[in-house]
Amino acid sequence: MTEMFSPPEPVRGRPFVKGRSGNPGGRRYGSRNKKTLAAAVLLEGESEALTRKAVELALAGDPTALRLCIERILPPCRERPVKFTLPPIENAADISAAMNAVTSALARGIITPGEAERIANVVDTFARAIATTKRRESAADPLQILGLSSFYETDDCSSEDGEEWDYGEADCDSD
């Protein structure tokens, strides 16, 4: 019984191996869409005339052209600078004064609740930094705990006056 081998039929739905792209190399970096290229060719040299027409329509009262021109002239303002003086924070006692200044400015309407929240987060970051610094300063030195405060780490194997120490079978290889 001879069986005839025929090429596999194309699989509908999933023609590629699962987990592997149909184009592993991907699209070349910097390549542009064909429609974008065609539009650029059509509009080449016409940008000045189109801009002038959009401005004319905006001046005539066309709301879409007006919005387009305004969006290009004045980009949306993301954040405004806050005119608020935060007292200097140098120690833990200054944190309450800073938070008092933030809440007072919020109550008087000088800053918005969102700005107050962001400023309070900055003050909180200062507070955590101060607390971390205090913990590091007050942390016990492990050598002090062991009673070895006068211990200095040296390489005794390479020192010349090592005869006074008894290393026994210690292996001091100096490379």
C-alpha cells in the first residue's frame, strides 16, 4: 500500500506555531505606514496654504478650526507652578510646621486639594528620610555589641609581626 504524500493543507485560524510570530524579525525600525507616506506626498508643499486656511476658518467662527488652532498654539496645561512657601525641613520638629503651612494654604484657597496632597507627599518623604537617618545614627555597631570596639580589620597573614600570634595550622596564602 503506497500512500501518496501531499503537502499539508493550510490551517485555518492559526497558521503559525503558538508563541512564535509570523515575522520574527519584526517591522524595520523607522519604517512608516504606506498611508502615512501617501498623505505626506499629497500634502508636500501645501502645509502653508492649509495652515492659512485653518486660521481663516477659525477667524470666521468655525468651531472645529478654532479648536484646532488653539490646541496648536496653547498646549494643555498639565500642572501650574505652586506659589507656596514651604518652611524648611531639617529635623522632625519642622515636619509639623510644614504640614500646618500646607493645611493653612489649602484652607485659604491658595492651593488646590490635589496640590496639597502632592506637597504633603513631599513632606512625608522628608519625614521618612529623617527617620531613616535617625535609625542609622542610633543603630548599634555589631563590633560594639561583641565588645570588639578596638578591633581593626587587617590582613594578619601578610604582616611582619605575625610571630606573636599562634595560627596553628592556619592556611595563609598570599597571592
